[in-house]
Amino acid sequence: MIVLAALEAAPAHGYAIIEEIRRRSGGAFDLPEGTVYPVLHRLETSQLLSSHWEKSPIGRRRRVYALTKHGSASLAARRTSWVQFSSAIEALLTEPKLCRT
Amino acid sequence: MSHLIANYLEQLAHELSFDRSLSRRVCEEVEDHLRQSAERHSDGDTIEAERRAIELFGPTKIIAAQFAATSLLKRSRAVGPIVVLIVLGVFAAMKARVAWYAATGWTTSEPARFPDIGVIAYAFDRYAFYLALMTGLCGWVYAFRMQSGALDKTRLQRSFMLSAAAGAALIGSVLADIILTALRLSGVGWSTSHLIPIASVGIEVALVGALIARIHAVTSLVATATLRFDL
């Protein structure tokens, strides 16, 4: 879900995805960088992402990933589940108000 | 420029050598990442910047193991449709031979010589073929339903067992076809027109050979990768 969310705004290459995750999580998700690439590969195999090669401004080839329609739908479904789950946990963790009779 | 990144990529390529196309793609992608990362961390010391980029990226073995799980699943899933296509190819060759017998006026029932062997071989051929088709389809569905993510070795083994069972049944069916064709052709004098049924049996044998080679290649790859990465 983290990687799908990072690609929601626009297609990006691996390094930019990692930067986006780090930036949007305020540094909380400072993942080992190499672990993101197998995840991208798995999401592409599951047809949640598509990818193609592009030339970088300095001429290096880089793989750019984009959400597919299936990926956008999956992200929306996961987001709904997460909101429900986090609301439930928040309700549980909120200190109950003591009732005085 | 130091050789740290080049050495790292060489090591990664070695770890991913079980899947050469994946290895090429990943190494090119990782090289771009490491160069960007090194440029970002560079303050004049190239070696230190490359070392830092590699450190942030992580050990090659761990990364390759994560790629291996997806790659093996993808390749294992691809075996199912190949088995079914080959079974259908054998069926087409069989049907073409029977159509040729009918068109040239040969009897399409059991061969005239050794009728008992012909009857047994014909029944064996039919049931072995149905078994190959059914187990092939089951293997395809089973492999397709395997979840992405962590590699489930038990499910993978079951999927291969189904493919292997389909392959074994198909070998039986093709052997029965060879016997039936030999019985049919041995009863009459040699003619160049015999080359047609012989060629159709040859196609069946070639298809079965291709299937065995494919299953062997994928199982060897899975065995190598699971041993290397302790999956």
C-alpha cells in the first residue's frame, strides 16, 4: 500500500519512489532502499503496476513505474480497509471517560 | 570513479544468475539507483559516496532472495498453460493421423495385427490422454491460485507434482500411440505415404520431449534458487 500510495500522484522511478515515501512519512519509513525493488517487481507481476524504460536527463536508462487501473482500485480498497482499521484501533486506544454517578 | 558499484552489481548479477533476463533488468535498474544515491551523498569523496549508497541499498543476497520468490512463482505459474498447450498439441497430432487414416481408407478401429494388443493400447491411450489433460488443467488452476509474496514450497511442490503427473500420463499416451501406429503400419507393405503417420507420431514425441525439458528446467531452477536463498 505504501508503494502504491507513493505512485498515486505520478509515475516515478525507484529512487524517486523511495524519496517520496521518506518525504511523505516524515522520515518514519526510512526503508532499506534495496527492498523496494523486489516489491515493485512483485506489484508489476500482480499487474498493479506497469513499467517502461526512460532516458534520464544525463542519458542513463531508468525504469519508470505507474499505477495501472487495477492498482488504483486496489489502493482505494486498501485505503478504505486501513481507515476502518485505524479508526477502530483509535477508538480502542482512546481513554474512556469515567462515568461519575 | 571507484569500482565499488561495479563490484556490487557483479555480485548481484551472480546472485540472480538463476534468471538471466531478470538479472540484466535488475542490475541496470540498481546501477541507476546507486549512481543517483552516490551523487546525492557525494561531497568530493567518490569512494565514500559509493560505499554509503551500497550500504543504504542493502546486501545483495537479501535483495536477490526477495526477487527469487517472485521470479520462481511466475515461472512455476507459466508451466500450467504450457502443459495444457502441449497436451492439446498431442491431441491435434493424434486427430490429424486418424483423419489421414480415414481419408486414405485405412481402418480407424484397432489395428488388424495383434488385435488384443491393439485394444489394450487403444484403451490405455485414451485414458492416459484424459488423465494428462485433467491433471494438466488441475495443475494450471492450482498454480494460478498460489498467492504472490512469500514462496509456499508445499504448494509449489504440489503444483509440480500435478505437472509431472500430466507429463507422465502424456508419455504413456504417446507410447500407446507409437505401438498402435507400429501395429497398423507393420501389417502392410512399405510406402512413402507411411511417412505421414510416422511424422505425426514424431511430432507427439517432440512435444513430450519439450514438455519434459521445460518441467526439468523449471524444477532445477526452483531447486537451485531455494537452496541458494534458503527459501
